[in-house]
Amino acid sequence: MGLNVKKQRPVNLDLQTIQFPVTAIASILHRVSGVITFVAVGILLWLLGISLYSQEGFLQAAAIMNSFFVKFIFWGILTALAYHICGGIRHLLMDFGCIEENLATGIRSAQVAFVLTVVLSILAGVLLW
């Protein structure tokens, strides 16, 4: 005999009014960057396969990479990979006990991961263009 108890919880489905903490944003972006990196592996392997097939294939891959749109996508892939690596190192340092697992340290390490990603993203842009 289960009691039908109605729970009085506030329901807020307007995501624009919710302010996520930095640690939540870091976690969500780490997952998104992992998915982007996973999908990008297929694209990059396809491009590598074309370039290694023959000399004409290499020239075709080089021509594909000369497009601004493709360079922009490649820059996005490199940025996602950089963030995923920074976030992964952050998690490994916490798992091994090198970084304390408290709110202040979590916020600071997330901010460091963001800053490192921006620096690596700018570096990737300089190298691509």
C-alpha cells in the first residue's frame, strides 16, 4: 500500500534564469568536448587516409585544408581537444589527490582549465593561419 504523496518542489524549466556554477559548466563542456573529439577522429582519419593513398590524394587533402571554413572547423576540433585534455588532466589530478576536492579548489582548477584552453586555442589559430 503505497501512499500517494504529492511533492511540493519548485519547477523551473526556463534555462535562461538558471545560473550554473563554474564547476558545472566545466563538467558539461568536458563531456561536449569529448563528443566533439570522438566525432572528429573519424573526420581526421578520413583526411589522413586520403593524404596517404597517393600523391594526388595528398594534394587533394592539402587543397581541402586550404579552405577557410575547413581551417575554422579544424581549429574548433583542436580547441575541443585542448579543453578535453585540460579537463582530463584536472580530473586526474583530483583523482590522484594532487588537488583537493573542495568547492574553492574545484572553481580555481576549472578556471585554470578555461584559461589554458584559451591560450592553446589562440596558439592553434596562429599555427593554422
